[in-house]
Amino acid sequence: MIKIEKNIPMPEKKSISVYAGMDDMNIGDSFSILGNREYNTAYRRSKRLGFTIAVRKQKDGSLRVWRTS
């Protein structure tokens, strides 16, 4: 059974995204990520921001994402 508690204020939601810097990207700017999961997040964010990105695998196994439009 859970203990119900009343009058506990909810803290403000902190929305800190590692991809927040994408807002400031210009065409040709890039950043490095580790894998497909991070790419999916970057891809969705780029669509919300209204631009396209391209990704290429690097020699060290990481992925690099460029803003293309």
C-alpha cells in the first residue's frame, strides 16, 4: 500500500537538452554523437526547427551530424 501525501508542491520541469544548441546552427556546422539513438533525437529536433541534417560515420566509430539546409 502507498502512503498518500498532500500539499507537496511539484518542482518546475527542467527541460535541458543536449541538442538545444541546434537552434544556433548554420549551414555547414556540425557536431559529433555516439550512435543511432542520438541521431534519431537530432533528426526529430531538426525537423521541428525546419532544417535538414546529414550524418556520416567517422573513423573512430562516432557519427558526425551536419546542418545541410
